Amino acid sequence: MKKQFSPKEKAAVALEAIKEIKTTSQIASEYQVHPIQVGVWKKQLLAGSPNIFSQKLEKEDHQKMIEELYKIIGQRDAELSWLKKKLSPFGPS
């Protein structure tokens, strides 16, 4: 049965590989993982690292979008209420 590594464990292995203090084979032996997997996790960490610093902007953009959607919903509710009042004499009696 293959060992499942947590994201934290994968990050630790990848960081060891990035430091380049030990060889890939030494890291693989220490963490009991295949040397190719060490390289894959290292590449994934390097590729994803710029996103770590941009998440704050994404959260701010997400919050702005939510506020805009609530504003639109409020406008639609107001329009719907206005239409209901204006059209109520024409409805079924």
C-alpha cells in the first residue's frame, strides 16, 4: 500500500529540495519517497509560490464582487417592490 503524504509533508520535502543542501536521493531516502516525486513536488512548489503572495488581492477582489452582487440584489428587490405596488390595481381581485 502506498503511503499518502499530507500537503504539509509534501511542502517539507519540496523545501528540502529547494534548499539544495542534500541530494534528491538523500531527501527521498529520509522521507521514504521516490526521487522523481521529490522533483515533482519541488516543481509544484516553485510554480505555485507566486500565488501565495497574490491571495490577498484575490480575497479583496472576491469581497468587492460580493459587495457589488449585494448591491445589485438590493436594486432588484427595490425595483420588484415598486413594480408590485404599481401593478397591484391590475392584478386579480
